[in-house]
Amino acid sequence: MGVHKYNGVFMEMKGFMHTFESIIAVIILIGFLIFLRSNYVSTPYDITYRGYEILEDLDEKGELRDYVVSGDWIGLNSKINIPGYNHSIEFCNQTCIGYKPDKENVWSSVYIIGGKDVYEPYQIKLYIW
């Protein structure tokens, strides 16, 4: 690598520095785009999936079916805690029991069970806002 004199200034590895600056700029741009995506795109999916996981966990513990078959939507609603969000529950077979919110930007998670001792399907809806 030679040192070249151009207008009184020594220029050494000029191409390498331009390449290095370009790589740094691309890294900063990609980091910024990842930051934007993590804050705005993934939130609704995560909340809806979290609601489903809560209902599934209650079903695995054997609590969900008891509340639904007995019609105790208030008791079931009290078992659910989602920090930072409000929620309500509704379950339906032929008719619906529970509270359906009249809000904007409501996410819902739906879980279906086949009843408790006899086949009597219910659709459990967890609304999160």
C-alpha cells in the first residue's frame, strides 16, 4: 500500500474507509428497523396468543370447564390476570353468557371445549383491550 500525495493531503486506504462507513450505516439502519418492528408489529399477536395460553392453562388445571358448565363467568373472569390490560370473558353454546366490551382496539382469544361429562361444546372468548 502506497501513500499518495493529493493536494497536500496524504490519502491512505481511501476505499477501505468508504467501505467501512457503508457497513456501519447498514448496521445502524438494520438495528433501527428491528427496533421499530419489535415495538409495533408483534404486539397484537403476542396479546392474542397470551390470552389463548391463559385459557389453555386453566383448562389443563381442570378449572375452565367447571366455570363454563356452571355458568360462572364472573368467577372465571376473576381467575384471569393480564398485567397492563383490561379483559373480560364470554362463553357461548346456544346463548352467550358474559361481558362483550364496547371498546376500540379489542383483541380476542377463542378457546373451544367439548363440555364436561357430556358433549356440549362451548366457545370461550377472552377479550383484551
